[in-house]
Amino acid sequence: RAALAGGARVIQYRDKRGDPAGRAAIAHELNRLCVEHGVPLLINDDVALAAEVGAAGVHIGRDDADLARTRAQFGDAAIIGVSCYNELERALAAQAGGADYVAFGRFFPSHTKPSAVQATTALLHAEDDKIINPLIEGLAARTGIEKQLKTLTAQVLSWSSMAQLTKQVGLADKVADQKEFE
């Protein structure tokens, strides 16, 4: 609710540890709220759950469902994103295969994904005119983010989106964080 109140334009639900019934209940409620606010809900790494709740789309990684099968299941109207880690070729293939966006990262140390593949900012320069809808993942929590954003922004002004993975903070901080980036 706080993210929607803060002006979020897309919500992604990611929970790899919860029990299936609990995850489904949360996903159904999130989808209801997102529909109510006219904001697309994407389900991370769970094509079946995304289909079950009628989410606007899904985000898949290398260990998830195949992009072509996912697109066939959801249709052209769905938003489908693909994790590309630090692999430009994977991003170009995903884009050619019908992905709506590709995600790179993590670029900076992460408390939520400490073992995630490290991407370097050099990737941001490589073929950036060929990547249509990139998303930069793995920004640190609010502390120190200004320096990280300046680093990335100075290097790639043409990239359209950034995702911020944050540690759990109070609801007021989540709304303030979203307003701060508008």
C-alpha cells in the first residue's frame, strides 16, 4: 500500500521462501490492490503464480520458465522481464525473443542478494543503443544511494529505469523514498 501511495508505477512481488498458500494469498491481495490503483503487478520467478492471480506479468531468470513458453502462455499484452545478470548477449537474445525489459545487476554490494552475480558499470556502455528497456538492479538501501545514482547516471544517461532493492524500513520511509525519486 505504501509503495502505491508513494506513486509506484510497477510492483514486483518476490518471495522465494514463503509457503505456497501464503504466497498465493499475498499475490492475490497485491494484484487486487494493483488493479485498484491501475498499477501492473509482476510476479518474480513464478509463472504459475502469476497466471493464477492474473498478474500483469512476470519476471524470469535463468532457472525459471523459458521466455517463448512464458510469452505464449501470457500473450502479447503481458509484461515479461528477464534477468540478464552481467550478460549482454543474454539481454540481446531476450529482447529479440520478446522480452519487454531486461534487467542487469547487481552492480553494488547487496544485503538482500550477497551471492548475486556482480555486473560492472562497463556493461552499461556496451551496446547500450541496442538495449531498449533496461533495468538496473541491486542498488543499495537509501544510505549512500545518491553516490551510486550519480555514478550510474554519469555513465548512462540514456537508460530508462532503475530498480532499488531496499532493506525493510518504515512505511513512511518507503513513501518518502518513492517521492524522492520522482
